[in-house]
Amino acid sequence: MSASPSHYHQLLGLYRNPFLRSSIIELEDPSSIFSKQWVDDILDSLAAEAMSGVASAFVALTGPPGSGRSLRLHLLKFSYTNAELDSIYQEISVVEGPDIIDNLLITSYELSRSITKALKKVLLGMPESLTDEELDQLKTSPAEAGRMIVKALDSIAPSALLLDDVHNMMYADERWSFFFFEMIREIVSVMPEGILVVMAMSDEAYEELDKRFPALTSRVHERIALPPLTDDEAISLISKRLSKFRAREPESPLDPLTEDVVLAANRVAEGNPARLLELLSKSLDVAVILGRSQVDMYVFDKVLDAEREIIEYVKKAPPKMRRELDLILRNFNGGPVGLEKVAIEAEVPISLAYSRLEALVVTGLLEKDRSGRYYVPKGALRARPKEREEEEEKREKVKRAKKERPTRRVTRSIIKLKRLKKGLWWP
């Protein structure tokens, strides 16, 4: 549900909905819509030391989905670009492990300014990329692959290696998962000053990594766990977003939203930035549909009414299990859905997702079908989203049918009138 830009302009004084991801992608400077939290001072300090070449740093950036991990990596890349320094940003999706490792090796080598690479090009006429044979040789040893990446980063230092969604590597084949994390361990073990390495992942994934690869996590200089937004931070974030898309002079920094709406949305979102933006995005859309020029609590309550059943049902679960239950309801329409899909969406290890889902089954908040997939019991909510739409359509059809045909009483009156005209009557 999204209104046209002209409606936003006329009613709300905005060029478009500033809380949609698509609206932000076009911005050249991501820092213009970023609101700092206290932990960002730590990250900025470590990055500044690495960029000045006086130190190196290995940072684990952790937080739940939607907490702003990826945005911070993009901000770091933006800072390096502005300083005319090189950085490698690698998003790790749920794909085969060798593809990610290939990408890192190839990208590192292409950025490298090493003498060996220059000699290969000048004396041997070889291309400025790894041959298949060289790539295969590097993948025989995680230590050898790690040392090659360090040499490449050192040749362009100060430089940074920014690894996003590292938790997805835990779902890869065990062999390549081991290779990847051992390769990173080698990088951070031998990297010289002037290199920054940042891994971004979920909190649960970091705890699992600590169990499986303690030799890697023991080398982390700083684990930065992103906290929920405070009310002041939420107001700052929303104000910055709105300021980028204003079409007229505002009455307040939050205009056309009221402050109580932002605070209420932050409470419902439990301080999660992505969830906060989603709620306020829907609120803007509802305001436009209702023809209102301000997003007040009346509008926000309309948004909450549509989600109240899900919110109340999720609150029945223990806090640590709510993410999985919420995902099944929202992302998978209540299920049924398999264990691995839930784990990937929740960004948690499969073993942890299994224990949480099984606990939800014991409490009766979830059930399992014959194939072991999880779903919300039928009737647990009055109706699931699709079912509510179908019921609404049925109600509308009934209303239309009633309008189109006379009521029974009117029908009987017409028949009586016809009989009277014919001289007929009955009591």
C-alpha cells in the first residue's frame, strides 16, 4: 500500500515517502539520514586510527535484523571513499561458500598494487586478474588465501575489509564455512597497521561463532552490539529522514508527524529502526488515503488496528522466541514453513531456531505438520491476513447483493399489492 508522490506533496508536504528503502537508495550521502548512537563513537574511533595508519582493528558489529548493521558498513565505505582510500565491501548471501571466497580473492587481487602483480603484467603480459589455476591453488589452504588478501590490503593501505551478513556463511557447506572463518582468522592474525576488518552479523550468530571458532573471536578487538533506539534517537532519526524529502517549510522537525506518534511507534518497534520506519511508512500511507494532512494518534491507531492481533499473539511468547513467531506470522502468512527458512530469516543458527520453535510448539503457540514444518494453529488468530481479505470480500459481496435486491418485507408488500389488484387476499 503506497500513495502517489503527488498525494504526499499536496497533503503532507513531502516529495515521497521518506521511510521506504527505495527512497533512500538514491541518496549520495548516507550519513545525511543516519542518527548516531553512543556505540558509534567506538566504531568511529577504531576506524579513524586505522585510516590514519597508526593501528589496525578487527571489529564484530552485532545486532538483530533491522538494527542498522549494513548501514554502518556503507557509512564506513563512504568515509573511505571520501578520504580517497580503498575498501572492500562484501555482502554474504545464502549461496554456496566457494562463490563468496572467489569474490573476496578476485576483488582483493584486482585492487592490489603489489610488485608481483606488476611484474606479471609487464614481464609476462598476464592479465590483472587471478587465473583459474591460481584461484584453485589459493583455495587449497585458508591460510594461503588469507595471506594473499592481507598482502593486497597492505599494498593499498590504509584500507578496509567490510563483511556484511556473515551469519549467512554458517548455512553454507561445512567445508567452506570452515575455510571462510579460518581465512578471516589468518587475515586478522597477520594484518599490519592501517587495516580495518569489520564483520557484521546477528547476536546469536556471534555467540555460535564464539563456540565454533574461538581462535577467531579471541582476536576481536571490539564487539559492538547495537542497542535499541532511545526515544531521543528515534526522534533524531525520523527528523533527518523527513528533512531530505520536504516540499515545504515544516511547522516542526517532525512535521507532518506528531511527536507522540513517533514515541508510540518506537515503543511498538521496541527500538528497532527498521520496524520503526515500517510502522511510520504505513502511517503516512494511511494518512494520505484518509485525506489527512497530519499523522496523529488517530491515524497511527488505524495502523495498529490492522496489526493488533499479530502483536498481541507474539507477546504471548517468551521474549527470546518472539522473533521467530513474528516471522512465521508476517513473512510466511502463519506457515507452514520449514526450519531452515525460519533460521535464515531470523538470522540465527539452525540448532537455536530448532530449540526455540520446538519450545513454541510445547506452549501451543505453534504446531507441526507431518513433514515437520511449523505453523500457527488454525483459529489462534481470528483470521490470517489472506483469510481476513477473503472474509472482507465476502462481506462486501453480501452488502452489494442486499443493495441490489429488495428486502423480504418489501418483496412481500409488492406481492400483496399485486394480489389486491387482482381481487385476491389472504390474512
